[in-house]
Amino acid sequence: MKTVAEQDWFKDARLAKVLAVLNGDGGETRVVGGAVRNSLMGMAVGDIDMASTLLPEAVSARAKAAGMKPVPTGIEHGTVTVVCDGKPFEVTTLRADVETFGRHATVRFGTDWAEDAARRDLTINALYADAEGNVIDLVDGLPDVETKTVRFIGEAETRIAEDYLRILRFFRFFAWYGSGRPDAAGLKAATRLRDGLKTLSAERVWSELKKLLSAPDPSRALLWMRQTGILTIIVPETEKWGIDAAPGLIDAERALGWPADPMLRLAAIVPPDERRLSELARRLKLSNAERDQMLAFAAAPAIPASGRALSRLLYRHGRTGLSMRLKLALATARAKASAGDLEAAAEAGRLSKLVALAEDWTRPEMPLGGGDIVASGVPAGPEVGTLLAALEDWWIAGDFAADRAALEARLAAIRADR
């Protein structure tokens, strides 16, 4: 029998305490989902979720009596978050779906573990671990863990029709946990029911897509999403632009130690067009920071030939958009170089230096400001701004080298010429 008993997360005294409180006296509680799946696949474990035969009220009562804090985070769906010594554990009563309409399914609480497992989406997400750490598999998920197969529980079309977001979850989990080709039944069902994605809220679509783009290597999932027309539905900007840059970017991230950045990966598969990216941000309801990042990417100027020129552009346009353009250009050059293109290899070397410069760049501060111009005898008003702009242009052209004294001398010379 598979076990997670020796995993560090399972040995946590806080988890043991919660399991002890919620087991016995007519109740049984098990760890479920991601923690079990990731342990068996040798991946890091984050949140620890549990399933319980106890009703939410009983979970809360037991937790409170044991000195833990119960928080009714999803009480209508049977979920109570139990906080033990500062660590939260989400505990959900066993459920069966009575009626499904997206994320707002009507559920019936129960005590049947097989019934609870059957209502979940993917086999690798429906594995349980009991209080001793023994893994319990009621949906044939363990073979799928071994083969890295992402497969729906039961009929794929039935699972998807219950919540069309499961189409994106299918590809997201394939990006994180799958290998080879996607499960044929799941792929066929996702393709047939893809128009259901149009009924989903933008927030749910973007949340799922962002998680997919955060996978170590989402390029295979993106390829299948493109071939099935699913990517075009949720990100139509990719239709005539393509996703060819994604694999090269993933390779560059691994080789150069860049963090997995879902926004940079999104930029790799959409055109740097301000109007279209503004519409993308509106449609997917990106956060203000995410929207600004994509628009900075669209508005970034052409990559310069030298580090001096880049420093000037960084000062004028900021680092965000230019850094994204540089990294994507470097990833493309590296991919061409790996195919034997010697010119691309030389270009990759040049771009590497520019990327390093942009990453280490700190915006310099001109040592003379508007108040200094007024103090020199220029009346407050538009003339101050005009002189300040002229001084800044001169300072930038000199690679930011002029100190305060030099700027004061330049100011005096400009005023003398007027």
C-alpha cells in the first residue's frame, strides 16, 4: 500500500492534532487532493485539504473544544477552515452533487467516501490519506500518478458539462503533472464542449490560465490548446500570432535561472499591440498591475544597439516593458542559435549583456530640480518646466554623468543664450 506517512508535511504536529480531533467518536477525516498527489509525484506540497464524514457544525465544535479556531470559509458547501497554531487546514464534509451549474453546485452531505471521490474532477485529485498516512484510491488514480496521466473521473463529457472550467483545469493539470499526449477521452470531450468556456466569468478563466502559465513547462499544454481551438477562444490574440516562442522561452528560463513568470509567458504568445492588449486586459479582467505590465510591453521601444542607448531608453520608458522585450528577444535568439544559426548566437551574446544591464539598472536621479531653477532666479511658471526638460535632455545625452555643479553651469549658459 502507498503511504505518505514519512513525508515531512504529514509529520507536522499541527496536522496530527487536527486529524486526532476530527477522527474517532463516529467521525473520520482524511487528507485529500493536492498534498497526497504531489507527495506521490515527488513535488512540493502546499495547502493541506481534508475531507470528513463530520458535518461542518461538528467540525467547528470539535476544533473549538480543542483550542483551535474554526472559520466558516465555505459553510454552504460544507467547508470549515481549521486554524491550528497559526496553520490553516481546509476541512470539507463528504458531498454528492444533487445539481451542478458551474461552481455553484447544489450538494448533499454524506458519509460515503466512494461517492465523494466520484464527484471530483480528475483521478489524481481524488486520492485520500488516512490518519496513519495510508493512501486510499477509489477511482484508479494511483496508476495515473505512476504514468503521469491526467484523466477525468468517469465520463469526461459529464464531468466537463458539470463545470466548463474543467476544460482549462484539464490542460492546467496536464501542464503541471502530465506527460506524453493528453488523455484521448479528455481531449476529445474538451474539444467538443469548448464553446462552454464562453459562459465562464473572466475572473475564473484568467485565474486558471495564469496557473497554467505558471507551470514549469506549459508549452505542451499550450500546443494542445491551440490545436483544439481552445486557446483561441480564451485568448483570441494568439490566433494569428502563434505560440512558437513559448518553448524557447522555457528553455531560456531553465538555462539562465529566470523565474517562471506567467506574464512574460503570456507576452510570448500575443502581439505587442497596445490596442489589442488593452482589450485582452479588459476582457480577462487583469489586475491593474498586470494590465500595466502588458501595456508597458506593448509600448516598449525597439531594442537598441548598445548599453548606453539602453540606459537612456530605460530612463525614459522604465524597465518593465523593455526587460520583457529583451528577454523574449534573447530567448528567440538562443533557440535559433541552438539550431546552428551563428548570427543568432552572436545576437544572443549581445542581448545577454543588455538583459543583465536592464535587470541591474537603477534609475538615476538628476541632481538639480525645479526648486533649484526657481532659486536661481527664474520665476515660477512654465519657463521652469521648459528649462528643466532642456537640462534633463542634456544630462541624459551625457549618460547621466553631469553633477550638480555642471548642471548649474549648463543652466546659466541656457539662460544666457535666451
